[in-house]
Amino acid sequence: MQVLFIGQNPSAKNTDKSVPFVGTKSYETLKVWMREIGIRQTDEVRYINASNKVGRVNLGDVDVHPLIMALAEGPDKILCLGKYATKALKLSLKQTAIRPPVSFELPHPSPRNRALNSKSYVRRCLRLCKEYLTK
């Protein structure tokens, strides 16, 4: 299965700018989530940033070309990490005829995301994501 993760933008602490989150606490959270939702080592996983701007971003910062190119590769599943990534995906889709599979929005795995303080919320999101991945 090909899974495309769409992230928001690289952290200043990101040690590998080609992979969102690497070297951050968000990446550690994302790795745990990937195990819990059943993404395996044999799955082809790709990561892309909706924007390469570090720090606060708005939709005007979205770089749609790399997103469109990633969508053209035909991922089986698309996981957006947060609301910004979901909005960036929708913005990109308006500019192309590509119709990828329906995406799923996970919460952003940042430790700043207070919604993650609710263990039941996280469990529910991961359960729904796992269902999305197995359909």
C-alpha cells in the first residue's frame, strides 16, 4: 500500500527537511501512531510538506506544485496531519484534474496540540484512521 502523509511545514528542529518531523517530538508521536494504525515496514510511505516555510504559515504559503506531483504518483491512501494540511490538499486539488482517493485527517502530532491531551480523542482518531486504511 502506498501512503502519502501531508505535513504542515518543517520545524526548525527538523533534522531532515525532506521528511516532515524527523528529529522532533512530533515525529516520535507519528511513529507510534503509524504502528498503532497498522502501517507496516513493507508499505511505501511518502511524506510531503504543504509548505517549506518554517514557523507560522497561512494558505498563501502552500506550494501546490510538489503536492500535485505527489498526488500524480497515485497514492492508495492520503493522511493529512492537521487542518492546515487538509486545507492545503483541497487547495491543490482545485488546481488539477487529478482525483486521488479520499483523504483522512489525523490531528497534528505536535506536543503543542492540546487535543492530544485527551487519550480517548487520540484513540478514536487512530481507530477511525485504521478503518480508513483497511477499506
